[in-house]
Amino acid sequence: MADAQPPKKKRRGGPRRRTVRMDYPVQATQRQQQDEASELTQEAPSSTIDIFRSHLNGLDQLMDFTPSDVGPSTATTTPPATLSNGSVERKTISSEGAFLLQTYVKTVATWMDLFDHSCTYQLKVPPLALASPLLFHAVCAFTANHLALSNTSLNASWKLVAVRHYGQALRLLIDALEVPFCETAMTGSMLLLSYEVHGAIRSEDYRRHFLGLTMLIKSHGITAQSTGTDRANFWIYCRHEIAVALANERPLVLDPAEWAVSWKEGESREDVLGNQMMWILARVINLVFGPDEAKEVSKGARESFLQELKAWRAGLSPCFIGIPYGDADDDGFQKIYFTVTAAAAAAFWYHIAHILLYAEPVLQDESYVPLIQIQAMKITNITISDFPAALKVFSTHGLYYAAKHIKTISQKAKVWNVLKDIERDTGYHTRSTVKNLQAQVDERIIS
């Protein structure tokens, strides 16, 4: 007689699940990773710049849309798909993917949310990434690149992981850009831009990247009045644009007049006030590096901006007032404590705006010299303090102007060291900025 078979367990209610992996196995050897990275690099475009260039015709068609033609986007996740046999398709990720997503939330996502108390990139993007392969690979590429370049990890293989995910994301971005309105295209482009910003920002190719992003923003009707991920992406884009404009000493590509800002009197949220400072700073940049900077009309405009900055400062809450702590060093620098990181960042750019108005592209008046030193000292005091990387990464472009105008070689060297520390700790490229500043000192010594 045949052996008795154990009774079959009854399947409990609910559809069956089918597992679908979203990334590569972690068990791949380093040699396999190198081969995969090389293959993806050969098959995919080398950067988002290549994609924007090759899709200009498609983007031109998108530009024909007006804001009223495009409905508002919603940040939703895709529910599990029910298959014909009644089972549910359930997505899983490898240990590598889970680690990168967790690390992303703790590190680079905080950079993106500097002026966003809603924490869009920390709270809303991860669920979207699980529903979107483009966002998933973009997040993993950005995070792995951070690990490869910073002192957070000594594992050189993270660079290979970053290249692999970056290549996948680039190929998926091409597909996203071929859809007239694709919500993930903007977020994916922003993440990939942040991946690329680890490299030198003082380049024409990098600046041209913003032309593509500007076209996406305009075609989608994204402004300061947008909501959800669109609003978060808009302000992150503006910060990136400001960084590029300062690095290249040029006006912004997207004129602040097109930002559609709206400020309420008595605003107290630090993130909103930080974005307001970005709007003022953008207009200041357009003035000092624009075609009218050398004209007589510039003097009146500069004075008007100084009054606007004064009014902005007068309406701030006490958390925007930095409190010194510890002893001052031999150069007179002293650490400053702010209760809110966004307030510290806004104060930093408030001081940068003053230096631009006083001394860029040339000194406007000899009476400004002592005021410039005061502003440069306050800027450096903030950046030597114990603040998260979110503030320090974005501050590098402003630090250039503090170091450029601060008085002594010893004080300049202090700022150089701050810039070097930022690259060491975060992987954010500052070497070219330091070399530029040191070259300026060498030229003055020679002359």
C-alpha cells in the first residue's frame, strides 16, 4: 500500500503572491560587478546631458503645452497588480537595495530637504521608488556614489554599484521623457543631477544640464505654486541653479520673475523663509552678474536689495539668531549654534547676498570693506559649526565668496580647510573651488 500522503494545508484567504525582484543579486563578485558596470556604461548614455540633447525635439513638443493643458501631478504609489490567476505580484528588493534606500533616507535625502519641513525626499520619494524602477535606480545611484566618495565607507566597490544603477536610471529616463507628462521624469532627473553634482560644477556642460531641466519645469507648469513632489523639485532645482550661477558668475537660466512666488506677511516657518531668501538671492545674482551690473542704475538696485534684506531680517523669529559657543580661535572665528538647520542655512545666504551686493563683480565702495569682513566672518562661523551635511554641501558655493574677500591668508586657509573637510566627509566636489581660491592668492603675491 502506498504511503499515506500528508494532508494538504488549506490556503488561507487572500490571493497568492508572486515575487518580482527589483535589482541585481548582492552575491555578484567584484569582477562581475565590473563587467556589468562596463556593459551598462557602453549601452547607456554617459550622462543626463546626453539624454536632454538627444531628446530636444521631444522636449520642444512638450514646450507647446501650457500649464492649463497639464493636470496636477499626484504622488501615488502603484498598488500590487492582480494577475489572471488571482495571485498578487509582490515586489522585493535585495539586501543591497534595502541598504541603499535606508542609507539614502539618513544621508543624501536630508540634503534635498534642507528647506522642506515636509521632508518630501525622505518620506515620499522612497515609496515612489518602490513603484518606479527609474526612481529606484536613481536613488541607489545617488546614494552609492555618496558612499563611494565620502569617508562614510571605505569600500571601493560602491563606485561600481553607483555606475551600475546610474546606467539603468539613464536608460529608464529616456523612456520617461518620451511620455508627454511623466511625474517621475522630473524627480528622476533631479536625483540624477544630484548624482552628477558630486563632480566639478564649474563647467559649461554641467550648466547646460539645467536647460533640459528648465524645459521640463516650464512644460509641466511647475512653479513655486505647485504642490507635493513638484513643489519640492522646483525649490531643489532653484538651489542647484543658484549654485551653478555662483560658480560660473552668470545670471540664472530660469528668471526669478517666472517662479510665481507668493509670500505671506508674518511667515514663521523656517523652510519657507529659507526659500524666500533663495528668491532674493537669485534676483541679487541676476543683478550683480547681469548686463546692468556696471551701469549707474545698478547702484540704486543694490541699495534697494539691501533694504529688502533688512526688512526680511526684521521679521524673523528668534531661532534665526545664532548663539556663539566655545572660544574664538586665533583668527577670530567662533562656532555658532542655531536651533533649526534651515534657519542657519537661510542666515548663511543672507550674509552671502550682502557680500555680492558690496563686492561683486568689483568693490562698489571703499566704505564697504569693513562690512565685507564682518559678513565673511559670520559666514565662516556658521560653516565651522556642528551642522548637518545638508547645510554644508549647499554652502560650498557661498564659501567661495567668503574666502575670496576675507582679509588674511590665515583666515583664507581656514575656509579652504572647511571646503576640503566637506569633500572628505560628504564626497561633494570642492577641490576645484579650493584650487581657484589658492590661485587667486598666488597671483596677488606675484603681482
